[in-house]
Amino acid sequence: MYDNKKATEYENRLKKGQVGTWGAIAEEISALAPACDAIAFVVSSAIFAFFLTPLSFIIATLTMFLEVNTLYHLSRRHASAGGYYGYIANAFGPVPAISAGLMYPMYQIVSTAAIPVFVAGVVLPGVVKYFLGVGMPAWIWIPFILAFIIIPILIAIIGIRPQMKYIKYASFFELIFLATLSAIIIIKAPDNTINVFNPFAWPQYSSWFAPEGGPIAGVGLGMIFGLTSFIGYGGSAPLGEEATNPKAITRALTVGLLIVGIILTEVAYAQIVGWGIPMMQTFSSSGIPGIIVATAYTGIVGGVLFSLVAFNSAFSDSVAMQANAGRVYFAMGRDGVIPKFFSYIHKKYVTPSKALIFVAVSSSVMAIISTFLIAMGAGVNPYTLLTSRASDPVIVNALTDSFQFLTTMALAGLIITHVLLNTSVMTMFIRLKEKHGNILDKIKHFTEHYAFPAIATVIFLFVLYESVVPPVYPITDAIIIIGVYTLFSVIYAFYIKYKKPDVARRAGKTVNLVDEEHNKI
């Protein structure tokens, strides 16, 4: 029998039973956006890692796979719209939860803001110029905010079911296409070598890595964008309230990351060996190297199709990311941690419409303001940014800098949040004081609940260190800004704890479907 007192406590919630296991997996894949990563983050990673880019991506994949263990254990004990915010609250307490609650949607918003800057500002003009020979104006990325931010938020507001239908077909086609395209390139490429995973095998190119401090540092900086390609990981977690059952989220977290991680490493390898190791210094400066490689090995049809799949990936990524961020803000508003404005549920669509609109406006403003500021920091004034041709190298570099700035902010937010998640697992199992009789259970307990989270945390901190030492513009600047935001979030969390203790006690715990399932008989 269901507890009526619990029922009244859980009135303000999203509609359950809207998302099945395959829908949750599709959401996870869409939030990771592998085709968008293939044309954006592989390029940014190669600026620093060159031909070692596949190594950066495989380490990033393995690191995030350690996070599967973390989220598996947390999602088994908590399911709500709060996602990470709810996980940390359930395991660690209000101050870390509120800090993470402010951090998670922030880095989703920043990542969403980065999409139109690079995809519409660099990739789209590059594709049009490459295939049609037509130059586009530099300002073209600004109206495309409507396509990549505003339209996706409308889809998210209409409801999760229409969103799931669109995402399910798009995401699985995207994976099949990328795997097939990359396989064709690898089979045909003359430069196939496993030494792209060995930073000590290329002494003849050591001068390329000198500005960063050597090949290891280059791989570390490349991992900034390898890890950032997983910025949407956990995208299914905020669907906890709308899932058919909490296990759907646990499965999605595992399956989504495994599939996307394998394919992204394959894509990175295919692009590098397809371009050619000796030519890697020209890879990133070409703007659209992945599309050029696809065209070279599969013809115009392959190149154009890759472009279209990448644009669709960017669009579906924006749908998923904004939907997730909006749901976390909704959960925090429902708990009273942030203004109740965010807890509004649309009467017809049963979605957190006001929180979603806030996310869309914030992403749009962030994209425009950041790009102009970063461009000015690189010596490009606003007039030039608006009146030049999009293919002008100065414009391409300015927009790439803005993209790197925004994605590094997102990565720093991801690292801080996942360090809190890893710490939550360790803290939770210390509190549980589980007893394990035989040696194998003890080894499993130590490995899953302490060793894996600790190893992942060390790798995250190494990447964060590489982004600061030595200082690199605009990456280091992004880390400084996130440092200030983190300080604000911690101060705000302590303010809630001491000034609103009732709010702090229920932070992230208003709804937990796992507990509700256990309360049914």
C-alpha cells in the first residue's frame, strides 16, 4: 500500500512513465552528440595533441567509463528530475548538492552556447565554401542561435514524448553512420598505425609539442576536449521522474557511454590517419578537416551526408542539454533552493517551461557576449567580427577561441561536478558500513566504491592542471571564471544551510522514486 503522506509530499512532479529504457539511451546518446563532437572537439583536441588525438580520446573514454561505476551506484539509490543534484544530496548532504546543482545546469548552458558559435560560425560557412564555393558573412552564427537554441527549447517545452520520438531515430542513425563512415576511411587510409596511441614514438615531431611542454602535456590539453565531448554524459539522469522505472536510467548511463566512447575513438582515429600524420599541423587550421577527410575517401555524397548528420547532431544535442538543465533548475526551484519561478510546470505539457525558457535565454546571451569578448581579447573588434567574411582566418580563429573558451568552462564545471559525484560514492559507502564476508566481495567493494572513483578523480584533476599550467589563452581564462563561479556556488550553499535550514534539509530529496518503489507492496 502506498503511503498517503508521501503522496502529498510528492505532488509537484513531472509525469512518470514517459521514457523507456531505449528512450533514455537515446537521450544519453543525443546529449553526447557524437557527430557534433566529430566536427568540433576532435578539431580542438588536435590543436594540442596533433596525431595523438586518438590517445586523448581513448583516455577520456576510459576515464568517463569509470564514472559509469560512480553513477551506477548513485542512480540505484536515487531517481528524480534533480539528476546529479539529487544523487549528491542523497549521498553527501546539502552543501555539496546545492553547489553541484548550480554547477551542472551552468555547464550544460555554457556547452549549449558553444554549439552555434562553432557549428554555425565555422563549420557551416566552411561546408558551404568547400562544396559550393560561396562565401558567407561572419555574422551568420548569430541568427543560427534561433535554430540551435530557441527551436530546441520549444521542442523540450512541448513535452518529453515528442522529444523522445525525434531523438530516438536521429541518435541511432547517427551512430550507425559514424561507425560505417569511419570504418571505410580506416580501411582506405595509408597511414594506419597504432603509434597514434604512443606519445613516445614520434621524436621527429617533438618540436610541435614544445609550446605545450611536450607530448604528455599535449595529450593532457587534448583531453580537455576529449572529456568535453562527453559533456552531455548523464543526460538521461534528469529524466528519472519521467522514466518507466529507475533502472532505465542506470542502463542508459552504461550503454550510452560505452557505445559513444567506442565510436568517438574510432572517429578520431579515422580522421587523423585519413588526414595523414606528416600533415597534422594543417589539420585544425582547415576548419572542417573531418568533412574534408570524409569527402576524400567517400566522395561528395559522404562529405555532404556527414555535414548534415553533424548539423542534426548539434540540434538534437541542444534539445537534450537544455531539457536536462531545465529539469535540474526545476528540481532546485521545487526544493526552494532557488526561486519558485523555476518550479512552474506547464499545465498542458507537464514540463518545466519557465526553467526551460530561462535556459534558452541564458544560452543565447552567453553565446553572443562571450564571443564578442573573446574576439576582442584576441584583437578582433566587433565591427570586424560582423562585417568580414566567415572564411577569413582571423574570424575562424576568433570563433574557435570563443568555442574553446566556452567548452573549457563547461569542462571545468563537469570536472568539479564529477569530483563531487566520486566523493559522494565514497562517502555514501563509508556511512553504510557494509559488511563483506569473503575476500572477493571485499575486493569488489573496495574497487567499485573507492578505487575507481579515486582514479577518475586523479585523472580529472590532471586535466584541470594541464589547462592552467602553463597558461594558454583562452583556456586558462575560462578556468579562472569557473573558479569564481564555484566560489559563489559554495558560498550560496552555506547561506542556504545556515539561513534556510529547512530548505537545506530537503535539498535534492523532495522526490526519490527509488524510495517510492521500495515503499510499495
